Amino acid sequence: MGARTDDRYVVDTKYWHLTDDGRVQCDLCPRECRLKEGQKGLCFVRERRKDAIVLTSYGRSTGFCVDPIEKKPLNHFFPGTPVLSFGTAGCNLACKFCQNWDISKSRETERLSSHAMPAEIAARAHELGCRSVAYTYNDPVIFLEYAVDTAVACRKQGILNVAVTAGYISPGAREDFFSVMDAVNVDLKAFTEDFYHRLTGGHLQPVLDTLEYLVHETDVWVEITTLLIPGENDSDTEVAKLATWVHQHLGAEVPLHFSAFHPDWKMRDTPPTPAATLTRARRIAMEEGLHYVYTGNVHDPEGSSTWCPGCGELLVERDWYELGRWNIDAAGCCGHCGQSIAGHFDPRPGAWGSQRLPVDMG
């Protein structure tokens, strides 16, 4: 997608325009960085060069690893299958609670020590028997051209594409990016503008717009994750409002994951999320009408398993990333009552389990 320059790791982009004051505005995301010659955006990997914006991390990664698909987390997208995961450096948000801050907040190109072009990634994923490739660890929106070209190469190999993103992307780029994705987990960080402004440096509405676009205007499978932070976004009122919005605007069958915070980056004095908070949030969201609500980052077999919204039977038993009982038939329905289960399922689950396999791209 990105046109090459003399540097094989730098490609031209199309999401920008010249402003009246001589700067170049990046139009990739709602941040709309206005840059002078040689300046980089907040994301660190997009830079103004010769009156244009280029991506400087094409073909460069912080590393590759085969993970269980449930780790993204995606519980309704071919459970038990392996996914080749990678990211670059930088991010277009400034979350004070970032759980991957060593990657997303990196301003050192030395972090980008793994090199692989799109065709190489697709070939390696195929060789490893991966069902999908995930663009993750940091937000793939900022390395859109690299992700899109890799996704196209993967599709030629019959490999699916997964994005793990905060959904902070502008409409024009949004269409291009998600057109090659098969599944996405969107990080809906909270449900107040105050939280987004104060703790992420962004805004809530663009994320909600992305979610509505994905659910109503694409065929991409969507799941949502909200990291619950004590005293910030974990009140019963906010959880109920978030769940109600998901139900009313996206539908009852969009899975919602509540994940536990651990002290990190600039919020080391905030305590970890109690498991009871996640259990309570799950209960509230289900009372608001959502069919599939999960807990994460804690050991909770009940909260991490999938249950039939029709008859209440256990459908997919999970203990961390290990799958146990399986009660979804070949048609994707509950084996007990016949209720259709939202998502994408094979007749039998994958057997990757909780393995984590670092991959040397050579």
C-alpha cells in the first residue's frame, strides 16, 4: 500500500494535507498532528519529510510471537487456534496506565530489532500453522501501511487478519485499514470524555464512531475490551452506561471483556483491580442485556468461559487459555438447545492451548 522510498523501511503515505501555515497535517487519526520538516507525530513512527508524511517503521517490529487467539482477547473467533502476533513501536494515544508502555511509549528505533516484510510474515505464519496474524502489542493504526500490506499477503495464503486497537482512527484511513481485517478487538478504555481527556490524551467519540462503523458497515468480527481501573472507570454507574450503549448501538451479541489493571507506567500508585470488581461488572453488563461478557487478567473459569444465552449451558470451558468442554455444534449452535452462537467457530476447537512461542524471523 505504501510506496517505497530509498530507505526500505520508509514508505510514503496518503493520509495528510498541507496547511495554510506551511505545516503538514497528518490525517490518519483524530489527533491531527501538524508537523514541520523533520518532525515526528506523537506516534513516533510517522514523520514529515519533503512536504509529505512518511511511515518510518515499515518492515520493522519489536518482535514476533505465536499466541493463543484468546489472548487478544477474542473468544468467538476460532477458539483454541494459534495467531502470529507482532507490533512496532509508538502509539497515537498517551495512556497513563499503559500495560505495554515499554513498546508503545518507546522513542528508540533500537526497539525495532526484528525485520520482516509482508510476504515473509505471511509465509512464516503459514509455515507455523497459524490460523491468523494479529497486529497488536502497540496500536496497528499507526503502522497502517505495513499492516495492510501484510494483511493482503496473508489473505493470499488463506490466513486471517486480526487487529487489536484503540479504534482511534479517522474515517478515510478507517475504511482502508479495516477492509483487510477479519476480526478486531477494540479497546474501549472508559465511557466518559473526562477519562479519555485526562488519562489518554484523546477523546471518546471517535472510538464510539469506529465501533459503530465496524458493526454496522463491515463484516469484521468485533469484540470489545475495557480495562477496569480502581477509582477511575469501575463504578457501577459507568459500567452500566457502557454496557447499555453497547447493547443499544452495537447489539447484545457483541462480546465484552472486562480486564484487570495492574500498576504500570504513570499509575504505579493505583492498586490492582480486585477480582470482585470484574465479577460485579460482568453481572451488571449481563443484566443490561449483553449475551457474552467475560473477565480477563484474573483466574476466573466461570467468567472466562462461554455460556449459552438461550439455555444457560456451558459452551466453551476456559481455564486461562486452556480449553476444556466444547458444546458448539458444526453449525455454530448450542449443542443443547440449538441457539445460534455469535462468532466464527470450527466444528472442533483448536488445540494450541496456552503456549507462547517466540518467533525468530531470521
